[in-house]
Amino acid sequence: MNNAPITPAGAPVATPSTNPPDSRPDLPEVGMRAASSGAPSERQPTPYVSPPLAQVFLPLAAGYFLSYLFRNINATIFRDLVTDLGLQASALGLLTGAYLFVFAAAQMPVGLLLDRYGPRAVNAGLFLVAGLGALGFALGQTVTQLLLARALIGFGVAAGLMAAMQSFTLWFPISRLATLNGFLMALGGLGAMAATAPAEAVLRLTDWRGLFFGLAVLSVLVSAAVWVFVPRREVEAANQVSVGRLLAGLWSVLSNGGFWRITALACTTLGPAIALQGLWIGPWMRDVLGLDRTDAAQAMFGLTVALTIGFLLWGKLADSLAARGIPMILTYTAACATSGLMLALLAAGVTHGAIVLWAIYILTITSAVLGYPLLAQRFPPALTGRVNASLNMSTFVAAFIAQTAIGPVLDHYALPGGGYEARGYTTAFTVVVICQALAVLILLPAVRAELRVRRVAAARG
């Protein structure tokens, strides 16, 4: 592995309109060399005129909205699944984690496909697979059938985030990426919000099977919207690159030590949070706070509001702070560390104001998405799909591990009448906090190095 330190990158400078969207005049030259060391030479696409923002953003954001809804829906329907299928916590975690496992496993091949064929074709095709999975979940009669259906859903939405981010990279200047990514994530937050109280309201009109029939229809509509409205862009360079050279480019990402130092903090921050919000916060509210189904759904709705605000906040805030001389990597590290502090308080058994602590936790874990623009500053655009895929895969591997590991821990603390002891949640949360603290310590030298470079530059005037 290349253990060279992360090359400090300055605040992004607005890209002049005369530059093609794929050029990176604001990417530090040293950072580009360090990031692309060992990567094969790949021609860059020729200049294009950027299409209207809404034409690119809205269809792709609709897909990401739906993927977040799929990801979090089990936190609302878990009682129905337990009642209908008689699941224990470990089985429920496995059923929910099937989405995460396949999603994570798909990231590398999907990243290669995106770099070779472009985001429009790949994303539109995969959402048809998601629709098939949702239909299978609605019709499933056994745990095995539901597992397979959930896996299809995970595969079908696997390009939702990467396709959108790659499209932004292809069509718009890098100085807008953090903000665009933030708005994209906010739409994902709205999808998570739709999986709480709104989904609970739908369940008063139908059952969970009817809900998934509706999600199957929405998946097909998203596929059609991406295919019809997102403009096609020829990626001439990638279409002429062999699979071997694509894999060599992937290795240049995975062998870069700076990539892993940034990724480790994203994994330990956002990965467990995906597992917690996607399933385990709901049972925690029932077992520790004693909330009923309706009150828990309303509280979860509030947390998804915090999620949406966080996704809107961090990209714009990081860009604004960077313009004032505060590097994005410092914002990223400090905010992620704050989320760990909130979870540590919950692990310690603090229940007074617990919903507020959860809201701050959810608000700050969203800062982990700053990992994407941080890495975009350090790698050439020809590697965009593979960089995003690698970060995404790592994050969802962490989410899958957390999702499936928490269940057996809670089973050890199962109560005779149903539910779990508070000590089970304390044990699981404490492990998450320790892992996140280690990731912060790993990244701190890079933060200090960037601050030192800025101080020297400022002293030289």
C-alpha cells in the first residue's frame, strides 16, 4: 500500500466557465500526482456544454430518495415482520443487512460499469432490478424469499449515490460538488423521512406488502425518468479502456494510504449510523425510553429531519469555511468526532434529553459525506467512479457488519416478555464509539499537516 501522507489540498477555487466540466484547474498539482501515481493513462472526455442543473439533478435525486426509503423502511415495519415471521433480533438484522451486504458487494463492479458506460445507462437499468426486488418482497412468503428480494433491492439501488455524484463531476465544476452532494444527500434524508411517520400512515391503509407493491412501481418510474431526462454523455476515454486498465486504476485508489485515512473515519461514522437509523434506534426507543409504535415513529421522523438538515448543512458549511481558511478535512474530522461524543453519552445511559442527543448524533454523522469531495480533490476525474465506489463499498461493509453484529449482542440480553435490556445497547454502542475514536486518531496527523501548510503559506503572504 502507498503510505504517503495525504497531500494537503486548499479550498476549492471556482472553475471559470471557459473550462470544460471535466478539467480540474483547482486541484492541487501535487495532490493530483500523489493520487494518480500508478494509475494508467486515460484520455479525458472532450468539452461539453453543461445542461440545466434540474435536468441532471432531479431524476438522480429521486433515485437516491427511493434508495434511502428502501434502506430505512425496516425500522418502521419491523414489528409487522416480527409478528408475521416470528423473527429474533439476529434474523431481523440479517434480513435488513441483506440489503447492505449486496449493496456493498456491488460497489466495485458498479463503479467499473459507471466509468465504462456512464451513469445514465447503469442507473436506469439497475432501478428496474430494484423494482423487481420490491415486487418479490411484496410477494415473499418465507424468510429466504424475503432475503433474496431484499438483496435484489440492494443491488438495484447500488448506483444511486455514485451515479449522481459522477454525473455532477462530469457536468459541473468541482467548486460546486460539495454543495450539490449536500443537496443530493438531503433528498436522501427526505427518503429516510418518508420511511418513518409517512410510511406508518400508509400502513394504516394497507399492509407492508401493499407498501412494497407501491415501491416497485416507484422504482420503475425512477428508471424511466433517469433514462429519459438525464442527458447522455459519451465517455470516450473509458469506453476505450480495457478491463485490465480499469482494474489498474482501481488498484491505484485502493493502494493509496490517504484514501484509507479519510475512508476509515467515514466508515466508522456513517456505517454504524446507517445500521442504527435503519433498524436499531426504533427498538432502542421501545426498550429504553418505553415509546409505543406511534411515538417512536414520530421521534424517528424528527431524526430524519435532522438527517436532512445535516446533509444540506455540511456541504455548504464546509465550502464556506474553506473560503475562510478552515480546511474541509478539519470540518470533517471535528464534526465526525462530535457524533461519536453523542453516541458515547447514549451508551453511558443518558436518557434525559435522549431524543435531542440522537438528533445531534444524526445531524453530525452526515458530515461523513464530506469524504467524497475530499477524495475528489485528490484523484483525477477519470477515477471518479472507482473512488466513489471504493468509499461507498467500505462504508456499507461497515454498515453491514454493524447491522448483523448488533442483533446477536441484543439476543444475549433478550427479555422474557420481548425486547432487550438497556445493557445490550450500551455494549453495542460502546464498541462503535471506540472504533470511531481510533479512526479520528488515525486522521489527526493529516489534519495537523494541512493546518501547518496553511500557516506556512499565510506567513509567506
